[in-house]
Amino acid sequence: MDGGEFGMRLLRGIAGALLWIVSLLLMLVGVILCVTVILLPVGIPLLGYARRMFTGSLKLMAPRAVSHPIEQSEKAMKKRGHDVRKSAKRTRKKLGLA
């Protein structure tokens, strides 16, 4: 892992942690608003927004393979296909077919 990739992972981790803390504080405010029955219409949407922020923060802190599994599997399949073609080419040369 090179320095640029490490730096990006570090920044994503810090941003995810800060967003996680803000979302937890927002959840706390939402729960307090929901307890006061008069402010219930404000507290419920606030809890929904806090939940979306919380899941976004977890996606930021998770490795790329967890947050983008299809993209990572496509990348792995392309690499595996390249390796197989390379191996087949070497085998053909050994057998004298190409």
C-alpha cells in the first residue's frame, strides 16, 4: 500500500468518525424532541436524517470492498482474466503452438 492510498484511507476514517459523532448527537437531540410530544413532528424526521448520516459514516469507515462490493469484484475478475490469458499464452509458447 503506497502513501497516497494510506492517506486517503486515513482521511476517510477521520471523516467517518466525525460524521459518526455528529450523527449520534443528532440522534440524541431527535430522541429528546420526540420525548416532548409537542415537538414530535420535528423529532421523527430528525431521527431519520441522523440514521442516514450514521449509515453514511459507517460506509466511509468501511473498506472499499465492503462499501462497493460489485465494483471490487469486477476489478478482481478483470485481473484474474488477465492472469489466465497470460498463463495460456505462456503454455502455448511452451507447447510450440504459437
